[in-house]
Amino acid sequence: MYSCINGATTMPYTLEQDLEAAAKAGFDAVEIWSRKLDAYLKIHDAGALKALLDAHGLRAASLCPYGLVGFSDNREQLQAIERAAAVAAGIDCPALLVCADAPPDGMGRDEAFDTMATAAWHYAERAAAHGVKIAIEPLGRHPFIPGPREALEVIERAGHGSLGLMMDFFHYYKSGVPLADVLSIPTELLLIVHVDDCEDLPQADLTDQHRVYMGEGVIPLRSLLDALGSKGYEGALSVEIFREEYWEKDPVEISVAAKAAYDRMMEA
């Protein structure tokens, strides 16, 4: 497993600032926030981004987030996936993270999963053309994909080798995902993991703004990390924290604090 930081953790800042801060903090990798990537690509190309990553000694673990649209017209999103996958290939980034929409009221379970699986297949097909994978992100208490069971159902029905899922400690905690479900995720399908902590509030009341640095909240991080180790997971552990209180600070200060908390937890 290797250290990573997500661009959401330093949300107000540019991609260039994100990379500089991540390198100074000692992270191994970054997840590139799609909005920052779009702004960067108005002036630069993927080759320049690859050179910048190399100059900072960083690799890109994912580009994120993108919408996995299965229940309405998704042509615009599919075009975005094609563009992102081409960029990802140019910077040796293995995955694009996607978050699903939800079926309309009254749609049955089987129809909903089949519909989403068809959409996911088309996403994966476009990404695979560039050697990139699609990672489906379950969201806390989402009406359709709140945890890994549902994401794996979509992946199984889609039957595409370029589909996997990701794990976010906060979202899994908010959804009440049991440790047994984490342990049952096929390791080869687990493409990336978001590491974070959160305040002590009822799970139904939690929002992204309640995230805190690792070890400063109530999520059972040690058991989750041990579970990943026992599964033989070797991918990125990416710090993703949405907190305005943190965003008010300098990006280097944020990244250094995030890495220090990460290191303390990994050494515990």
C-alpha cells in the first residue's frame, strides 16, 4: 500500500499547487480532481502534466470524480469518460472514479441493476480502449449503491474486465457496511481506497464536511487497515477530506497535516 492525497483535500487550490504540496508533504501519489484537471488542460496537455508529475516524484492514482449515469441520457458523460481516459493513459493513471445515479421510483431491483450494468459496461469499454479501468464508488446511504455489495452486483452483471470498485472509509462507515463485506471484496476488483475519519455523530447526520484527519474521529481505522492488509491489497490509500476549516489553510500546511496523520495511523 502506498500513500496518496486526493485533490478534494486541498479543494480551493490549483492542480499545480496540489502537486507541489503533495510532494513537499511526502506523498507517493495524487488523485487528480476533474475540475482542476479541466482547468489545467485549457493551457497544457497531458504530456506537460506527466512531466510535472515526474518532476515532483509523484504518480497519479486516479482521476475523479465522474458521474456514472445509468437512468437518463449519458452521452455527455460517456464523452467525458473518453476524454479523461485518454488523459489518464497519457500520465500512466490506472483508473477513473465514478459515482452512480439512482433509479426512478417504481423501477424494480433487477431492472435497475441490469440498466446500470449496461451503462457501466459502456463506460468500461471506452476506458479499456486506453488501458484504463473504471472504479465505482459506493456513497454513504446512497439510495442505490450505498456499499460494496451493490457495486459488485453491477460489476458482475456488466461482465467487463475493466470494471472495479473503490472503498471510502467515510462512506462505508456512514452506510454501516460490516467488516465482513469489506473482507469479501475480491482484492483484484478493489482499485483504490480513500482513507479518512469523521466526527462522532449519528451516521444519518454525517456529511462530507464532518470528515477529519485520520485518527481524529470515530471510524475504526485500525480494523479496516488490518482487513486490507489481510486481503493483500497493495494499491493507494488516498486521503480525501472535504472540510472548509482545513481548506482555509495553505495547501502545503493541509498536505503536511494529512500526511502526518496518515503516518501516525500506519505506524500504530
